Amino acid sequence: MLWEVCIRYPNGQERALRSYKDREVALKRIDTIYLEGYPMHVAYIVRPAQEIAFSH
């Protein structure tokens, strides 16, 4: 399973920043982001990667 580190904006929109194979690695990345400082108006989250359907 792939995990995405996403930024969530106050209006509820999310944008994936990077994908990881290991959830713990993704969570540690968020810890690093918060240790470096972050804007108070956004949140960083880890979620399962969304599947993208390709049409042929």
C-alpha cells in the first residue's frame, strides 16, 4: 500500500506532496516538517494513496 503526505488547506482542499511505501516513514516526514516550522493555516496529514483510474 502507498501512503501520501498531503497538505490540507483551511477550505478543505488537499494536495499530495509525496508518496511513501511505509506509513511510518510518511509519519516521520510530517514530524520533520513540524519540527522545521510550518504555517498555522495548513495541516499535514498521511492518508492512503488514492488510486488513479486510467482509461484506454
